[in-house]
Amino acid sequence: MTTPHSSTITPAQRHHTPAIHAMIVELAQYEKLEHLVKGTVADLETELFGERPIIEAITALVDETPVAFALYFHNYSTFLGRKGLYLEDVYVKPAHRRRGIGRALLIHLARIAVERGCGRFEWSVLDWNAPAIAFYEGLGATVMPEWRIVRVTGEALAALARKPEGSL
């Protein structure tokens, strides 16, 4: 798929992995969450292209160089009884923003979701990121204020896993 400003959207290739990882770090910096980035280029490559990939990614290329990416995977809705497509991250390098690339990435993913018979396409957005929220709503997305992300990680995850199942 070609976007309005001469970029091409393509499934990520193994040789794109270092560029995608670098953009993940840039995204974390923008979100003020860089301290949470623990994954390496090798980790990302394994999960994208290893023996049992668990994630997929698309990239937007300008002159064969990745300038944006979207990383996604399937989830499942018990209410719908169908799989969904979950967008983990989408990022466009600052020099390439406002050219339709982010919009093209989301449209491309919506098409994948429809082609695969997904019941929904969803993602999260930080509550302070008003420009992103407005952009998503402009595409027809609904920000669901009644839902909150629940997460257990690090030592809290290890401690939870050690608890006997019968004790609460």
C-alpha cells in the first residue's frame, strides 16, 4: 500500500528490526516511559520472526528506510466470540508526521482485521495524549473512559505467581 507522500506500507522484514526497536525507544521517550524499555533488538526479532512468532508488525518505508511502524497481535473477545486485532504500538518519526502515514497504518490494520474476520480492532492511548486521542476519534475510534488497564509486572508478578491458588 502506498501512502499519499511516497511511503510504502509493508509487512516488517527481519532487517527492519533494529529500526523498529529504535522507534520503540523514541516512542517511550515521547511517552516519558523510556525507563520501562527492557526489550532488546534480539528479543524483538525473536518475537517477530522466531520459530513461534507472537507479534506482527508493518512498517512505512520512505526510500526503503523504515520511518514508522505498527506492532500488533491477536486477542480474543469472549463477548463477541471472535478474535480481535490489538495494536500494541504505532509510531511515526517526527520528520514524517502530518503526511498521512499514521492514518495509512491504521487503515491498513483495519483492513487486516476485516480480512481475518476480527470482531474488533483496539488499542490504548495515554489519557494526557490529547493530539492522539483527537486523531483516533477523527478516524471513528471510541475512547472508552470506563475501562482501565490492569497490569502486574516484575516482582509483583513473581509474588502473585508464588501464591497458593486456594488463598486469596
